[in-house]
Amino acid sequence: MPKLDPRLQKWLRWLAVIKLQVQDLVMTKHTFHEVQTIIKDNPVLHQENSFYKYLTITYVSHVVMGVRRQIKCDQQSISFAQLLEEMIASPELLSRSYYTALYAGTTVEDLADGDFDRIAAAGAKHIDPSLVAADLQRLREATVKCEEFADRRLAHHDKRDPKQLPTYNELDAAIDLLDQLYCRYFLLFHASAMDTLLPTWQYDWKEVFRTPWLPPP
């Protein structure tokens, strides 16, 4: 493969950073909902408890700020939105020649052009910036309530109330979209497919709930 443009090298570094952050959101969402199911399925736990409040507040604060981190755009930020903005401005960097070179020497080398047609733009020399812009718009629309809530209540307490609070479903949808978009752009940058950033645990992380944490009083 020819030497990469420094800007493309930067995007590849950014993608690795973004992966860790989005994967954290995906894993945190999964863990929170699994714990909620554990509580729901055990009638003994159906009583008011300040720990549940703590768990919910911690979860919401963590993931809302994490979502906000991915949609902030400025020259000092590494975020998904900033990456997409730069891709829109310089689509020629993610070219057909770059993508097909990733297949060189593999058993599926002859599939490279067809794959690029499907995920970028049919017959184009590089990615279609309008498609990237559409993804960015989807991301902004899905996260607007999270961003405002984070800015006005989590980062600091603004005199202005948030216009609308994000619901749990909207927060879930924002994280799911980040997961989906990351997998799409990972394919564009690395010619390697994945369905989700949610890992397969190599141990039973729920085992901790089967072990008493305190001896009987």
C-alpha cells in the first residue's frame, strides 16, 4: 500500500480512540439493562433502595456525557462528529484505491470494488460526502436532547432548563446509532466487518450477583 496521507493517518488514529469510547457506551448500556432485568425478575428486590437511585444517576450521567463527547466539534476534540465533518470536507482521502488496496493479496481481492460500491458510492473514486453528511445529520438529530441535557445539567447547572429531557429509549437509540455508525465506518477504513462493538465476555460477569456481598446481620 502507498504511503498514507497524514490526514488519513490521523483519521485512523481517531477511529481507534472513538472505538474505545463508543464501545464503553455500548457495554455500559448492556450492563445497566441486564442489571435492571435481574432486579425486575426478583420480587425480593422490589423495594425502595437508595442504591437503585445511585445506579440510575451514575448510569445516566456517564452515558449522556459519553454521547455528548461524540458530537462536539472543535479543533481540540476527537469525536465521531468531528471525524465525519473532516471526511465531508476531504472525501478524496478515503478513496477507492485506498480501500481496494486493503484487499491486496487476500483470497477476496476480486470483491474489493464491489464492496466499495455498496458501502461508499457506486463507481465513485472516493466516498460520497453527501452520504457522510446524512449520517452526521442522523447522529445530531438522535443526540440533540442528550447534548442539551449534558450542557445544561451535567457539565454545569445552567440557569436555563433543558427544553426536553431525553428518555431512556432515546438514550438507548443514540448509543445504538453510534454503534451502528462506528461499524459502518470501521468497514470503510479497514475493509473488515463487524455487527456491533458489544463484546462476547469470556467470563460470567453476572457471577458477582450470585455471591453475597455481606454476611447475614
